[in-house]
Amino acid sequence: MKTPIGIGLFVGAVILPPLAAQAPSSNGGPAAEAKPYVLFMRTDIAVAQDKKLYPLKDVSGQNLIVAMDGQMVSVPMVGGLHELEMQRALTLARTSASLSGLEIERSYTPRRDPRMQRQRDAMAAEAAMGDNASLAEGSMIAAMNNNYTTHYSGPKTAIEDPTLARREAMASLNEAHAGVSEALQAFKQMNQAEDLRQSNITSGGFAHLAAENDMAQELFDALSVRFQISSPVYLEKPYLVLITLFHARDDKPGTARSAVYAKALNPFGSNPIKIDVQQRGFPLGFVVEDLEVHLYSDGHEIPTDLAQKRVPLSREEAFEHLKSKYISGHKGDTLRATPALGRLDRNERAKLKPIQWETIYYAKIAKDGRPLGTFQDEACSQPVEDTVGALAQNVRYYPAMKSGEPVEGTARLEWSQLKL
């Protein structure tokens, strides 16, 4: 499936809906068998560059990190669409992350939020009203001061020249009347500014109602996603991929589009961390149909509680699944036995000395893939120490094959090379 990617980018593409995991039985019988493995539908993502596809290995800031000819290359997510190819395959995993409290809601980006738009308009109007009121008040004060100075300064030449004094007195009186008129005009302007300010405050209520009416239209352009996640294995460089299935308001019935969002996460382990992201770029008023949450680390998907077709398996169930695929995929082949699963957990590894961890051992393998014994030499004549032997009994092998048929054989055992 090919899909453009970026910070909210889309094409018409159908996403497989998640399937519920099989629930364990709770009939009051014996304790349930431990099921450390998970079978799930893996999603591998490849990014197209120069008409070639390169596997996505990481996300850093606003860049996708792809493996290109043995090198890690950054591909900017912003600035254009990127063609993706997503391949699905049933996969067995030993590590599984716990995802809980998933909340999904359509939301607004700050630019499109009706409440923020109304608030910005009200603040601008309030600032303008305040400026006008301050100017009017300043004009009134200046006019009154001018009136006082003009009216009470009095003529300075009354004794020297009575005629000139009368003229100055008349001029002073005229200026006083002008000053009073100017002050009254300024006072009127200040009252008008205050009335406008009060009107603006009153209109704030109408603005709130208008914002509520805008909200009722549900012209959302983003999707907010929140959840908590943890992992029993510490993840150094995890990243998140959201695949949203949606349709626009004016789409024809049955039309489906998808949006892909990628984000690097901080390292985390068994202590849950909160994830709160907003996927943007949706058409106004879009409708969500489904959401997939994918977690990756080092380019490999780690199943979560929301993984598609998720089924917990015991060690034996997991081995039978792997063995069946292996045998059916090597019809007519002649092959040596090789380890299939049995990776040590933290407590098991602590039982081994450093030299035991690094030593290469050899095992006799039955045609059903179970170990018949583990030895220090390739001739299988020197049995290993009890601690190593006990741990090695939990390892399962792809059996040796002769012309497509399982047979007994021998296999190398290197603890560090066990992936499952």
C-alpha cells in the first residue's frame, strides 16, 4: 500500500481494522501458561526516493531516517509529499509494549480554533478602545490646564496702560472660553471612548456566543491523540507512527483517505510515559473512521495492546508456528539445524558467567527441533555445565532438513545471536 507522508498528508487508502486479541480463559482452572511471545500483523514502512524504496529506520525531529545503500539518510518530512509503501506480514515478537488510556478527539490547530480567533479579535478591539480612551483623557487634561493658565495669568500691563490692559483682559477671556470648549470636547470624546469600551465588554458575551456557534459547526482540522505506554525492555530510540483512516465532509459515500504521522519519542522502559500529540493538516470537518498506533525501535515494530491480529503465545506455541513456516518454506532443501528461539531474559542471563555468555556451544537436535543435549565441542562428546545445560534446554531449533524432510542433526548455539 503506497501512501504520502508528512505532518498530516493523505491519499485514498484502506487500512486494515484492528482485531481483538484472544482473551485468556478464566474458568477457575490451573494457572494460565506463560505466554511471553506475541504474534501480530507487522507494518513495514519504506520511503520512496528517486523512484526507489528505502526502509524507514528512525525518526529524528522533522526528518525520516532511511537506510540507503548501507547509510542512514535524512529525508525531511516538511516541504512536500513523500510516497510510502507499507507492507503487512504476520510476525512473532518476544518484546511487547503496554499501551493504555488511549483517547482520540478531533481538535483545532491554534490558527483555526474559533475561541482563539474570537479572543484575538476581542483583545485587538479592547486595545484600540483603551488607546482611544487614553488619548481623549489626555486631550481633556491638556485643555483644562491651558484654560487655567490663560484665565488666571492676568494682564501684566494694567498699571502702565489701562487701554492695553482692557484689550489683554478681553483676549484672555476669549481664550478662556475657547479652553472651556476644548475641555468639554475632550471630555465628550473620553465619555464616548468609555461607552465604546463598555460596549466592547458587552459584545464580548456575543463574541463568546459566536465562538460557540462556530464550535457547533465542528470544522476541526486536527486530531489529538493521548495515551500511556511502557515496555519491559528499555527502548533507546523509539518512534511513533499514527495511521488515521478518515473521510472529508464532501467525500462520496464509501470514500476513505489515510493520513500518516511520525514522531520520535524519548527513551522509556517499564515506567509508563504519557504521549500527547496532535496530527494536523486534515480537511475542515473531517470524520475519523479508524486509527492505528504503531511503535518502532531500531527500525523494527514492537507490538502493543492495539496491534492488529495480536495473539499471545507460549514458547511451544511460538515454536510450532515458526517451525511450520520454516518447513513449508524449504521443500526439497537440505539444511543444517539452526536456533529458532530461546533468547535469555535478564534474570536468565544473570545466571551465566561472562565466559559462558561468549562461548560457542553445540547441540544435538531431534527432528522435531528439540535439543537432545548441549555440548562444549562440535563432536558433541563433552557435556556443558549444569547451568548452561538447564538454560539450553529452553532453546528450540529449526530442524536439519534432508531433501525437504526434517532429520536429526547438530547446531551451533551462541547466546548473543538468539533474537527471539
